[in-house]
Amino acid sequence: MNTIGSRIAENRRRIGMTQEELAAKLAVSAQAVSKWENDITCPDVMTLPKLAELLGITVDELLSGKKQPQTLVLADEERKNVDDMMLKIIVNSHEGDKVKVNLPIPLVKAGLRIGMGMPQVKGNAALESIDFGELIALIDSGVIGKLVEVESADGDIVEITVE
């Protein structure tokens, strides 16, 4: 993946999106996406943030091809207060549904203490096997970024990050 066009094509295929679907989400023509992928033209600079978001990468990654570390373990002096952090759950279903849930860490901890289940987890096989207690333990030890990425057999993609 040496060019921006090849990075667009590779990442689009990785998430299982067609050129037409990507074009519709960006309000451009499928021909424009094809031209980008074949390095005939480049996306408009105003399109780059939305394009990167749809492809699940950063603008820097899209432009340079250099991946940023997705998960970090911070030293004690670099850590934010855990009570100020958010657990972000993103579910992209194979049917095209996209669910984003942002939960404050203190709320997740309180729910786990009283044995409350996560409503977003019920009925989603890709999420049901995730031990949220262990995720909280990772967060408490200074881990930030993408904690979990699961692709189920039926094509659902689940990402859990902490910021």
C-alpha cells in the first residue's frame, strides 16, 4: 500500500464496503472513488476526515500509510483520572447498522459491581463473551486505546476503546 489510492482501496475492502457504498456515504460519485483508488485523482481535503472515519483509520494513516499504535500502556504520571475516561463501543453489523455507545468508566464500574448486564451486549454474540471486568482492570492499570476488536463469523465488527 504505497499510494493513497491503494490505501483507500485496501481499507475499503477490509471493512467490506463497495465503491458505491463509500461514494454514497461521502456524497460523491462511485467514479470519483474509482479514480481515487486508481491514483488518477485524490479526494478533496475536506473529504479526508470523513473518509478516514468511514475506513476506520486516521487521516495521518490515510495520507502516510503509517499506522499509529492503537493501544498504549501509560506510565503513572501520564495517566488521566480513570473517572474522567470513557468506554466507547462501536458495533458495525453485516446488515449495515452502526451503533456507537459512549459510557463513562464510573458508570460501567458501578454497573459491574451490582451485577448489571450491559444492554448493548445482550443478543450480540460478538460482545457476550467479553469480560468487562477484565477490561476495567486493564484500564485501571493504564491501558488506553483500542482494547478489543472482534469480527464475528457473520461479519459483525465490534470495537471497544477507552479514551
